[in-house]
Amino acid sequence: MKLFTTQQIRDWDIYTIKNEPIDSIDLMERAANRLTDWYYENCERYTDITFFCGVGNNGGDGLVMARLLHLLHFNVKCYIVHFSDKISEDFKQNLSRLPKNVPCYDIKEDSDVPVINDETVLVDCIFGSGLSRPPKGITQKTIIEINRSNNPVIAIDIASGLYADHYSTHFQTIIEADITLTLEVPKLAMLFPENDKNVGELNIIPIDLSKKFKEETPSNYFFTTHKNAQEIYRPRKRFDHKGKFGNLLIVGGSKGMIGAVQLATKAGLRAGAGKTTALVPACGYEIIQATIPEAMCISDPSRNHIVASTLVSKYSAIGIGPGIGQHEQTQKAVRSIIEDAEKPIVLDADALNMLSENDEWWSLIPENSILTPHLGEFERLAGIQFINSFDRLEAASKMAKEHNVIIVLKGANTAICLPNGQIHFNSTGNAGLAKGGSGDALLGIISSLLAQKYKPYEAAILGVYLHGKAGDYASADKGFESMVASDVIESLGKAFFELLK
Ligand SMILES: NC(=O)C1=CN([C@@H]2O[C@H](COP(=O)(O)OP(=O)(O)OC[C@H]3O[C@@H](n4cnc5c(N)ncnc54)[C@H](O)[C@@H]3O)[C@@H](O)[C@H]2O)[C@H](O)CC1
Ligand SMILES: [K+]
């Protein structure tokens, strides 16, 4: 799914009105109908609803919803936050359409801001994508009061006060929503961890804006949906044989960290590689052989850490880094594997930390290789600590372009930065994945897909999607706290299976 800036969304709106064609007031009616349907399907038992409407089109959406929910016999009331004398035409019309028996109060001065102490759902439609500066005066006061109350808050399109396309610093004056119902596509800011408390649970409400505009308007931002993952996925055919699914090598492990390479190897197998081999220090040899009978194992001459490289040309993909440590001799071995590799490889964990300390390695990395740093590893690679996610993402994208590699910036909504400037945000996964071993599983999955001849960008996007999806299955089964990386790997089958649906 392509993501757009607020300016592009405004243009999309105008284009749809002109070309569908549809009147702007009818488009608002359609949007509010979809929002109302969502509320009815998901929150039917919450019968008391208070709308806080601004005087722009976001407020207009709220007035239509209030009317529709009133007709469905919900107990609705509205507050109008008069933040400006410039009132949108569609807002005015919908205010006049609001049934007279819906209580409606004006907020024009500080003393009009209500103290919220009744049990009611609060619907935030003060500002939408039209926000141009931090809220002040009565708007600020209303937002602070909504946040102070412990009532459930649903934000329409975007939490009021949150900038959609750039970093917001006025933290006190942004709605903290429990649920965001965003129209048509997520907005960039919703995908960043610092805005989590403002966004809450994100739901996308399609309102059928022009398909043609979407296809023809360029954007570098994407959100990987189930359908996108299905488009990449290639189901196996009946007569396929193991030779077709590649020969994967996982390089990792050191004394005390054999578990990491074990997880990556298991994940590589579960993600479908035809043959999977682990290269581990001698102390890991028996562990791998005894616990993963399906995998082959090469023992390094050294007992506790890897010191020797191997003949890399016979493997269709190599994943390097899980539990590998940073021993000087290991660094030499890793360098020589990277240097010998002729196809894209996957680098994680200490392999990335070694790269941070050896700038000259960049020129050795095969183009389109995949680097999977978490935020700390990325900051070490970039040599900078970032204050906000926008700057961090921009730096990751720049790094991907500059070095012709794919950077998988791990976190909630993992961002996959491609050398062509595209950034793909993942849509699956949960906080249960924030745990040791999770990254090892991801390295195994991505390398495995690469071994199966998925293109590097496909392996990264699909791998991250499947990892998250498997994590969702694991959490449903074991819970966020209790799920471990082995559960994620066990659940991979279900994640693949779902792609067939
Ligand atoms: N294309 C769609 O997705 C559709 C969106 N709809 C809804 O419309 C809003 C966007 O409406 P818009 O009128 O452009 O913006 P707002 O409602 O956010 O109002 C902004 C209004 O306020 C002024 N302003 C901005 N910041 C401040 C401030 N801090 N203080 C005071 N005033 C401010 C600004 O100049 C504007 O005049 C979108 O989010 C959807 O909810 C349609 O209904 C359906 C199609
Ligand atoms: K809003």
C-alpha cells in the first residue's frame, strides 16, 4: 500500500471529487458512513458517545458520524471547538443536518471546556490532516481535558495535534487516543514509536478515493499489507524438489551464544530453504547436530569462536552474525566471508557492530545485501544518536542509497529502506517480539528466502512480514510476555499458510 503526505492526500481528495465525480459533501458522508460502520461493528455496547468537533472537515466527519449514530439510537452529544472563524462549508452543512435533539455545545472560551466525568466514549475530530501549527487556547485546553479524563478516546483520521508528516514536539497538546480510525491510508507519523501513545490501535478505514490517482502519484513510502505479501510469495508446486530451494549457510555462534545460531538455523529451515548448514565454533557442533537433525553443520577449528572462513561460492545465500561475538580472529573470518561473497548476503548483530568499526568493509559488501540492525545497532553504524524517528529513518534511507544495500531498521513497524529510496513499513508483529532471539529468527527467515531466489528486496519485505505474522500467532497462543523466539519459529508455518488464503 502506497503512503502519501497530507498535501498528496488533499490532492487525492480533490482529484476524487473531480473525477469520480462525487460532491465533496457526499465524500464526507461516505467517509463518515464507513467510520460509523466500524464503530457499530466494534463498539456497539458503548452507547454513550461524546464528539469533540473542530470547524474544519475533520469536525465535519464527526458531525456526520454523530448524526448517523444518533439515528442508530446511540446516546450522542457534540462539542464544537471554535478554533477559527474560518468554518468549512461541509462542516456548516452538516451542522445544519444534525438533528435538533442531539445536544450540541459551543466551546468559544476557556470556561466552555467541559470537565469530563461521565462514562462516555470520546471521539476526537478537532483537527485532521489540516493541522498547521500546535494547538493553543481553547483547543489546547480541550485536548488537555480529554487526555486528563480516563475515558476511551477514538481519533478520527489522526489524533488532533499530531503532525502527519513530520516530528511533533508539542507533546502536551496532542490527543492520546486509544484507537485511531485513519481514512484510506496510514499517515507517516503513525508508524513511529514516539507517537504510539497518540495513535493507540491503528485501524485503516477505506473510503474509495480514486484508484487512478493512487497508481499515478509517486511516493517512496509503502505499508506492507497482507495482499502485498501475497503478491511476493511464490507457493510451491507439486513437482518442485529440494534443489530448487537453495543452499543456505548460517554463520554464527560463540561460547555462551550457540542458541542464537541455533535459532537462526531453525528459522532458515522453517522458512523453506532446500538445504541449511550452520558454521559454528567447535563448542556448538554437537549442539546443532543433536538439536536440529535437518541441518548440516560445519565445525570451526577453534573451540569458542569462529576463526576460519569457508568456501562461500557453493551457497545460494549466507546469513552472518547471530551470537558470533567480536573476537579479533572472528572479525578476520567475517571480513573474508564478506569479501569472497559474490551474491547478496544478510548481516546482523555483531557482524553489524564489526562493520561499524571497519568503515572499509562497506566497499566489500555485495550490492543489494541486507543489513538488519535494531535501533542501537543502526546508531552505531551511522555513528550518530538520533533524537527522533524521522531523522533516523532519513539517515537509514540515505545509507541504503549510498551503499546500495537494504537496511531493515527493526522495531515496531520495521522500516525496510531500499537502495532506490523506497521505504516499506511492516504491518505485522507485536511487543512480544521485543525479546532476545527474535532478531536471530528474522536473520534465518530472510536468508532462507534469499536462498530460495526471492529477490533481496522481496526477501526483506516478505521475511519481515512473515516474522511479524508468526509473532502474532505466537502471542495469541502464548501471550506477549511468555512467547519466545522458538514459538515464533514454530508458528512460521501458520504465517505461510495464511498467505495462501
Ligand atoms: N481525503 C480524505 O481523506 C478526506 C478527508 N476528510 C476529512 O477532512 C480532514 C481534513 O480537513 P481540513 O478541513 O483540511 O482540515 P482540519 O479539519 O484538520 O481543519 C484544519 C483547519 O484548521 C486550521 N488550523 C490548523 N492548525 C490550527 C491550529 N493549531 N489552530 C487553529 N487553526 C488551525 C487550518 O488552517 C484549517 O482551516 C481529514 O483529516 C478528514 O478527517 C473528508 O471528510 C473526507 C475525505
Ligand atoms: K482528529
